[in-house]
Amino acid sequence: MSGQDVFAKAAWRLIPFMMLLYIVNYIDRVNVGFAALTMNKDLTFSPGVFGFGAGAFFLGYAFFQIPANMILERVGARRWIFCILAAWGAISASNALVQTQASFYTVRILLGVAEAGFFPGMVLYLTYWFPQRYRARLVAIFMAAIPFANIVGGPLSSLILQLDGAAGLHGWQWLFLLEAAPALLLSFAVLKFLPNGPADASFLTSEEKGTIAARLATEDSAQHYDFWPALRDPRLWALGVVYLGYSAGAYGVQLWLPQIVQAMGFSTLATGFLVALPYIVTMVAMIVWGRLSDASGERIWHVAVPAFIAFGGLIVASLTGSNFIVFVALTFVLAGLLALQGPFWSLPPMFLSGTAAAGGIALINTIGTGFGGFIGPSLVGVIKEATGGYAVGMAVLAIGPMLTATIVLALGRSMTPRTVVP
């Protein structure tokens, strides 16, 4: 079997299952945006309270990234991802018990701690299996779970909210309970379907395992293998700021989009279906853009161009009074920000490997998703409460993708791609 066939075989075996896990992960992370359509009224949460609570997830998420990835490197993906899924499923379900601002903030922070190790762990896990030339498209396909989660999760959440009053529970309580169940069930599937790496994969022959190991060793020209020395590399910190700009814009839009659409005059049920539409475009954009980046081998401009598109979309959304134009502009924002994911996550392994990759990827996601994910939704909440609308918030969020594009272009010359063996 050729090298290409071996990697295709591994991809078909791993990526669909990883996508399924990430779909469930993302639904449990952002379903608070749909719950807010009725929860905020039931619990008398102001926009500021909701914005802080939505963002509080990322406080817990930020501070457990690095230790979580170090644990994965030490104990293996199979056992660690099982623990992560079981913990986040239980905590996500406990959102149904929230009654006060304090309990809302607490559960969101704990959910962030529980989910912290999943995404950076999966990005690290892909480096155990696939060489550089495949990573942008495979990361893009894996992360297409984000729009798919919203395509499925939006209508599903709106339908579950219609259960309001069943068994004495609010619709938003049913939402948290029912959408947490798949994580608990899939945690046991991880024990069967997620090997620690190629050496442990029962679906590969000895020859195929050797092919993967040889190819990865041939490509390995990383400059850092240990985490602590890697911290002195300014590129690591710069990539964290690049991702912070992305996250502030992306989560600022995603977690507020259901309420933005509802404010246009749509019912709770219609809102869930309408919110799914931008993600259909986004899913296609992610996969196509990742493949184009791999085909050309270029990464920097494949990060910068979508970020500039997102910047333009946020500016348009902040200036127009047309609901239709706002909706289209925010579609471009989401498509741009999520399309850059595949090329972006191909950058850290250019100079990081081993524990440096484990800790470095986690650090980038800590700075980016951890802090950017808190900043974006919180700012929108504060500005919405102060101004009564979303226009100023969208303008402020535009700073994020502009920061992303500017810094990644400045990094261009220092990010020399590895040698790729055809």
C-alpha cells in the first residue's frame, strides 16, 4: 500500500469519529446562546449578565489547556479523551440546575475546565498520524464540525425549547439535559475507537504503521521538542495573539447570533433554523479553503485573507440598518473566520514537536480561545446593555480579525515550511 493510501485509510477511520466528538463538544459549548432565547427571561438575566456568563466558560477553558495537553502526552489520547467527555457531559447537564447569576457563572467556568483539553488534544493527536501536506485539509474537515454543530444544533435547540413546561421543566432545562447525553454515551465509544497513536491501531498492519512512522520522521525538522525552551520563541506567543483576534470575533458573533436574529423579529423556532443557514456556507468554505492551502503549500495568506473578509463583514454589519444585509455580512464573518482554521493550525507544527507541540498548541489555544472567547461575548453584552443594539459591538469585534491578519502577515518570513516529501 502506498503512503498516500495509508494516510487515506487512517483518515477515513479517525476523522469521522473525531468530527462526531467535536460536534457534540461544540453543541454543549454554544447551546447557551439558544438557551438564552428563553432562559434570560425566566431567570431575569440582563445582556451584561448573559454576556459575562457566556464568556466565563473561557476563563476555565484558558487555565487548564496546557496541563490537559501535557496529561494527554503522558497517559495517551484514549483514556484522557474518555475522561474529558464524561466530565463535560455531566457538567453540561448541570446547566439545567442554574437559578442565579452566581450558579450560571460557576457552571460555565467548570464546563470550560472540563472541555479545555479536547480541542488542543485533537489538534495534537492529528500530528501523531499525518504529515504536513495533509494537515490543513484534515484540520479543516475535523473543524467543519463547528458549522455542522450549528446546522444541526440550531434547529434541534429550537425544537427542544418547545418542550417548555413538560415534566415541570423549562424548555432551556430540557435543552441542557438532552444535549449533554451524547457526550456521556460517546465517552465509552472513545475507549474502543480512538487508539493512542498509529503503533496502537489494530486497523493498521505492521507495514502500514512503519510507513506512517517513517514519513513523520522524514518530515520532522522542528526547532523545539521540549516545552519550556519553546516558550522563548516569540512566534509561539504571536500565534496566540493571532488566534485571540480570531476567537474574539468568532465567539462574539456565534454566542450572540441567536439573539441578534431573534431581535430581527423572528420566533424562537424560526431563529434556530435561520441561524443554521450561515453555517452551511461556512462548512463549504472551510473544506474548500483547507484543500486549496494544502494544494499550494501556502499558509500565511490563507490565514490573512479570510480574516480580512471577516473584518469587512463586521464593519458592514455595524453600519447598515438592513436586517438582510446584517445577516449576509455575519455569514461572511463566520465563513471567513472559520475558513482560516485549517491553514492556521498547520503553522505550529512547522517549528514544534513532541512536548513542545503538546504545550505550544495548548498555549496558543489558551491565549486565543481562552481569552479571546471571553473578551468577544462579554464586550458585546456590555455594549448591548449600554447602547441597546448590536451595531457598536460588531464594530468593536472587527478589531479582532484585523489583528489576526496583520500579525500573521508580519510573521510570514519567520514561518518557513518544513520540507515536504511527495
